[in-house]
Amino acid sequence: MVRSKNNDAYMSATRGLCMRSMMELDQSCSNLREYGSEQSLLSKPDGSSTFVQGDTSILAGVYGPAEVKVSKEIYDRATVEVLIQPKMGLPGVRERAREQCVRETCEAALLLTLHPRSSVTVILQLIHDDGSLLSCCLNAACMALMDAGLPMSHLFCSVTCAISKEGQIITDPTALQEKESRALLTFAIDSVECNVLMSSTTGSFSVQELQQCIAISQKASEQIFQFYRDSVKRRYSKIK
């Protein structure tokens, strides 16, 4: 799993997005599987949520701000830790790579300087994996952070795109579609300007395909951010 945030191809593709009209995108490409979420399921964490995308499901819990070990203490901001627990067995290399992606995205969104010398821990438990697992982890983490009431500069969501051997772009692919694809790209998008906060890619693809995947992910993120707003509105609306 390679994060391509800073490579030349990524920067070239990002610059090219401003010249590409969103109207050129195939609307069917930005279709997502059915998704849903529920918050405050757990009593011990400061915030918790489940997030379901198709048959992929993640349970997230957030603890903090809390006391941090001296060895991990940072004097001017909070320390973010992310743990991903597989369905069975111990975490492996893939889980560690996903943890880094989630941690970097959370660090970009949270206002960590408000809580120096403390820790924020995000624990993600895999319930079922049917594709787009990293995206589901990121979306579950954001919903749990919202439930915990931690200060954030913006929300974030994630969209995964798979490129088939024929060159077709599939949004929010299943595990089978991922297995049959020649490239898999996951993006974390912010809610303010729809900038790419993090990217994780595997396989081979052209700069043009990267441009298309970024644009499609940005378009699809609008649906998820609207879902966030609707969820919060339903939860906190006053009954008249």
C-alpha cells in the first residue's frame, strides 16, 4: 500500500483537476453502495459509531483527550493513536498501513493544539469486509470523532475507486471487484474545499485515470457529507 500524496503524478493530476469540468464525469461512476451509521453505541468510549458501506462494517470508538505516556507526549499538541482490530487474529502489516492513513487524516482534521500533552485514541474494530475497507474505517472514525465532540477544523470522508482491466472506474467497489481490478485508489476528502487530505494507491494507472478518480471521489463525497449533516440534524433536532 503506497501513499501517493506527494509524488509528481499526484501533484500533476491535482493541478489538472481545475481544467476538468465535473459535468464531464459519468454520473454512474460516482454511485455508492447503500451506507448507514449509528452513533453512541458504546458507553465507555467518549465517542463511538458504526459505519456500514454495502456489506462492509466497522465499529469505532474514540477515547480522549486523556493522559498520555511520557514517551509519547508532545508538548504543543495532542498525540493521535489509531488501532485497527481485525475480525480474527492479531493486526498485521495491512492493518498498520491503514492505521497510518487514518491517523494522518485525523491529525489533519483535529485541532490538536487545543489539547497539548494529551492523547486521542481511535479504535476501529472490523465487523465485516466486503471491499472499500479503508474508506469505511475513515468514515467510521469521522463519525466517532463527531460523537466525541472533539474540535475539528473540518470533517472528512473517504471514497475508494477501482480501475478494472478494461479501464472502467468503479466507485465503492466490493471485495470481488477489488480482486479483479488492476488498480485501487482511496482518497480522504475534506468537507470545506473538497481537498484531498490523504491518498492510498495500489496497482498501475495513468495520470488521466488518477485525475478521473480524484474528481469522481470529490463528487461522491458530497453524498457522504450530506449524510453526515442529516445524521446530526436528526440527532440534535428539537421535538416541537
